[in-house]
Amino acid sequence: MMRQCCRWLAALLAALVLCGEAESSEALYFPCRSCHGDNGGGNEAMGAPAIAAMDAKYLARQLRNFRDGKRGMSLDDPEGRQMNLIMTILTDDEEIDQLARFVEAMPPTMPLRTLPAPAADVASLYQACAICHGADGEGRDEMNAPALARLDDWYISAQLRKFRDGIRGAAAGDMLGAQMRASVSNLDNRSMDKLAASIVRLASD
Ligand code: HEC
Ligand code: HEC
């Protein structure tokens, strides 16, 4: 009797899952809006970056990194912890990919310039980055290196510090983060701010 009942319940559940409408992309994006904005332009006060038009492959990888504890787990990373929390309600791989494609299709927003304009000598600093991120910060798919040109300067600068200080890219199995760490290990804060201020001007100048 018990077993039959279980079988019946299992069949009912399977039917419900099959009938269940897939979540719409708008519904999936709904919980993101409070921090990343309706247009995906980000929010400096919340530390939330602009994500509109971000490459779907990179975006989905970051969501999985947050979900799987490869990013955001450090106690020194209050911004990343928020994403870890959000990803406890978005665990399904297909939904992650669907949401990433939706965000990729959002029109790009203009990056914020909050740091002083860099001096002319920063071009040589960025040289070392261009090999992976592209001459105009457009990103290079074959290097798995994301576009930088649409990110706000404050966010770029904060991420560079996180990589250097082992807050991002140091988790076991984060090979791509480790590559990035190696590239910034020798930079001081001033150079990071100069780099961020010049990268934010790459696309628009
Ligand atoms: C409570 C605020 C909050 C909510 C809600 C939130 N985020 Fe975030 N998100 C952040 C913050 C803060 C960061 C920056 C983390 C860091 O500094 O490493 C971030 C980072 C990200 C990144 C990494 C971007 C990059 O350039 O590497 C992606 C992608 C992202 N969020 C997507 C989403 C999506 C999609 C949702 C909705 C499912 C969402 N976020 C919901 C606050 C939030
Ligand atoms: C060897 C290739 C390589 C070099 C050189 C490199 N990067 Fe990266 N960078 C990457 C990869 C790969 C990622 C993505 C890491 C991940 O998936 O978490 C990344 C991520 C980043 C991010 C995070 C973007 C975001 O949306 O959160 C920033 C900012 C960045 N790089 C800036 C730089 C700067 C500035 C330099 C030069 C000083 C540089 N990178 C040099 C490969 C590189």
C-alpha cells in the first residue's frame, strides 16, 4: 500500500514538472533588479557591477563560480557574499544559461568614470592586459578573458585588488581566476586606479 502510494506520488510529481511552465527570463531576472538595476547598469552604492550586454559565457561562469563557492566565499568579500546568497535560489544550470543569454541581450550601458583621468603613461601599463583582454578592452573569447570596457572604473579597481589579495581567483579549481591573479600580483593600488581609469576610457575615446 505504502509503496503503491509512493509510486503514485512520484508519477504525479513527474507530471507536474513536465506540465510546469519554464520560468520566463524576465522572472529569472526579477531578483537581480534591486542591485543590478532594471537596465543592468549596476549600482555603485551596492557594489553591484554593470552586467547588461555582458558575454553570456563569462556571465554564466561567474554565476556558477558564486553558486559553487569558487567566488565570493572569502570573509573579506562582502560584495561576493551577496551573490553567493542570491545563487542559493538559482541553482539550475539551464536557468543560469537562460538568464545569462537574457542579460547578454540587454542594451549596453555607459560605464561610470569616478577616478581622475589617467596620465598619458598608462598605455604601457595596459599593454600587459591587452594580450588577453584585447587592445580596446573588448575581451578575447579564445583567452576566456571578459570585456572590460563597459565596466565602471570603481568596479575594475576593486576587482584588481581582490585578485591581487587572493579574495578572488584563489579558490581550488579556479584556473582562469588564477591566471588573472598572476597578472596583477605586482601592481600597487595607485597603478590599479590608473589602469581602471584608462580602461573605462578605452571604448568611448
Ligand atoms: C543583493 C544585491 C545583489 C543581487 C540581488 C544580485 N547581485 Fe549580482 N552582484 C552583486 C554584487 C555586490 C556584485 C559584485 C561582487 C564582487 O565584488 O565580486 C555582483 C556581481 C555579479 C556578477 C559578476 C560580474 C562580473 O563582472 O564578474 C554577475 C554576473 C552578477 N552579479 C549577476 C547577477 C544576477 C544575474 C543576479 C540575479 C539572479 C544578481 N546578480 C543579483 C550584488 C547583487
Ligand atoms: C593571461 C591572461 C590575462 C591577463 C594577462 C590579464 N587578464 Fe584579466 N582576466 C583574465 C581572465 C581569464 C579573467 C576571467 C577570470 C574569471 O573567469 O573569473 C579575467 C578577469 C579580469 C577582470 C574581472 C572582470 C569582471 O567583470 O569582473 C578584470 C577587471 C581584469 N581581468 C583586468 C585585467 C587587467 C587590468 C589586466 C592587466 C594588468 C589583466 N586583466 C590581465 C585573463 C587575463
